[in-house]
Amino acid sequence: MIRVTRLNDSVMVVNVEKIQSLQATPDTVITFTNHDKIMVKEPLEEISQRIVEYRRSVNCHIGDSIGGGQNKSATTSRAGGVRMAP
């Protein structure tokens, strides 16, 4: 989830997994998978960076739980499975 500021200065949190696209028109428009749209004050690049940071933090926590807290690296195979490095 990331925080965004609507044009009326209200702050809301959106589910990154439900974002379909971002568009600069010049305001940033977020389109969700259900085709709802909202306009936000943050520039497209900032929203993109927040999404990347959020996904990195989620993937980092997933890697921790897969490795049982040990310092192992996980990789994803082309078949979609997760392999642990020795």
C-alpha cells in the first residue's frame, strides 16, 4: 500500500496490487484494475518510485520467510517455483 494525495489535499492509501496503469496528463492519473481512476498531486515518477519501494519491501519480507530467517538468497525459476541457493 502506498500513500497518495488527491487534488483536494486528502490523503489516501491505495493497494499497489490493484493499480493497472499510471498516466501524466499533466496531473497523475492512477487507473485501477476495475477501471476506476483517481487524480493525484504526486508526479508520475514519484508514484512509480513508491511502487518500486513497496514491492522491494514486500519481496524482502517474503525472502526472509522463505529462508527461515537465514541469510540465503531465493531465485525464481522460469516455471514459477522458488529455488534456494545453498
